[in-house]
Amino acid sequence: MNARDYFMMGTAKFRCNACEEAVFDFTRAITLDPKYANAFLGRSLAYSCIGQFQVAISDCNKAIEMNPGEALYFHSRGRIYAANAEHKKAIPDFEKAVKLDPACWKAWFSMGESYVATGKFEEAIDRIDEALSINDEFVYGWKVRGEICIGIERFPEAVANLTQAIQLDPEYAEAWMLRGQANFNLQDFHEAYSDETQAIALDQTLHVAFFFRGRVSQATKQLMRAISDFDKAIDLNRNFFEAWYHRGLCYLAMSAWKAAIRNFGKVVRINENFEDGYVSRSESYLKLDRKRKALSDMSSAIQLDPGNMMLRTKRGFLYYEFDDNQAAIRDFEAILRGQPLNGEARYGLGLAKYDIGNVVGACQDWTRARELGVDRAADQLKMYCQK
């Protein structure tokens, strides 16, 4: 066998994802022909496939040294950098590739993906548009463009992109699913439900499709149907905390407080930094008059979001109910430092001050609360502040 034979074998194995075996064959080709640039390129991609990125870059560099005018080599090195999440290094290689060959639509698209990874979505769309202007039948490109538009809340544009993907490939389940998501955000619930149902028919393992179909039912108050879809999403992905959370919200809306608590508990076990999980579980505990538990969850949420003044206000009043007036005062004063016109906090501060014997301070706070529109402050002034 000659070098080309080994190169062809390596290429075939690489395409079958037998990357370690491909490395062996490309190495044999290089041994027989040390100037075989394509063999270095093939081996670089095979090394990247098995996670050996530095060796992969070294091989790609050798291929570029042998043939610096080949756009494919720069595109490939950019792909290796991107596979290792080095997108700032990848983008110049993609730019070099399209400079050498402006018709290299794959390099335009890869550049777009790297811009997505760096959070530059408009730049990403521009590059993907270049790719699609060269190859308007690139289904995956339309799907990715639609997905980006969902992320930046350009939902009508997302629907158009995903419709194009579906027209090119009617069995593209993920495109149906994403179009359903875009339609959901446009509050076109009938179309959203239909899209997610089609996605599920094409691929019953798409847990996100079940989730968004459940969200449609939740939004239209069909809570039992929503719970059924959230159940399926959870069965497919037990760590899908968003499905646990929205199933908990359905139970909360149905006054099934204990079931809601169980779901929200699972949410915060999966994602301990999900503020809304603590907030919603706190609301559920309050419905069961388990105020200590509610207070604990409020505190966890506030630790995650110290600027949540609405939640801090609730906690201040809960501290007051527990006669922990100093803690209540700390919360209300913290609120007023940031929101001096918060009448509820001013009213609560007056309550806590009165209970610790600061009647003058309480009356001043209730007077200010009344001026800020808290009508019940007038009752406190009438009972405790009139001489």
C-alpha cells in the first residue's frame, strides 16, 4: 500500500468516527510521504476528534506551511480551535479561509457559529447570511439562524428561518420544535402546539418539545394536559429543572401545595442557583402556613439576588410576624436605601419600630408611608400617634 492508500483508509475511518484508527492510517501515509499535506490535515482532524487539540493544531500548522494558499486548511484549523472553545483564535482562521475563497460557505458558517459562542449575535447572523447566500439549501444553516433569532427575541424572523428549514427537510424534528418555541413566544399557541406535536411525532426523545408543548397548555390554562407533557419531559431528562419548575407552577395554580413543594424542591436540588425555585417554594409553604420554611427559602433567594426588593419586603413583614423586629428593620432599611419612595417598606419599618418602643420613629414612618399612598398607615397613625 502506498501513502494515498493509507490516506484513503484514514479518511474512511474518520468519516465513520473511528478516529484513533484514522490517526494510525494517516500516520502511515505521512511516514511514506512526509510532504503529504492532506495527510497532516486528516490526522489533525482525527486528533481533534479524540480531544488531542494541541497535537491537532501542530499537524494543521504543518499542512498550512506546505500549502499556505489553501482555504480548507485555515477552515480546518479554525474548526479545531472552535472544538476546543478557542473561538477568538478560530475567527481569524475562518476570515483567512473566506479571503482565500469567498465561496467557501462552510467557513462563513463556522465563523458565524464562533461569533455566537462569543456572544456577538449580529455578527453571527451576518456570516451565516453569507453562507446561505452561497448555499440556500443548507438546512442546518437555516435552523441555526432561526435558533439565534429566538435567543435575541426576533421571533417572526425565527419563524421564517425555521419554516425554510422545514420546507427543505420536512422531517427535521428539531426545526419543528424550535419553530414551536418561536410561535409560543409570539403567543400563537395553536401553531406552537401543532409544531411541537409534529416534532414529537418525528422524534419522541425530544424532551424540550414535550416541555414547550406543556408550556402551551400551561399558558392556555389546560393544566392537567400541561402536567402530562412535563411528566414526559422529565422522564426523558430527570435533570431538566425547567420542566420540574413549571410542573410545580401547575400544581401551585391547582392549590396542590404539597405537590408543588416537592417539585420546587427537586428544582433547587438540581440547580441550587435558580432563584425562582426558592421563591415559588416559599409561596407554597406560605399557603400551608409553614412560615419558617417560607422564610428560609426567601433568604436563599435573596442571597442569590440581593437586589430583589419585593422579596426583601415580604421577608421583612415575615420577620415582623415572628417578632424578630431587628431583622425586619434591617430588611426595610436596606430597601429604603435603594428605594426611598417605597411606601410598603416605610410602613413595615414603622411597625417594627413601634414594637421595639420607638413610637416617635414609628409615627414618622407611618406619616411618610401615608404620603406615599399606603392607606392603611392612616389606621396606625389614628390608633397610636394621635395625642
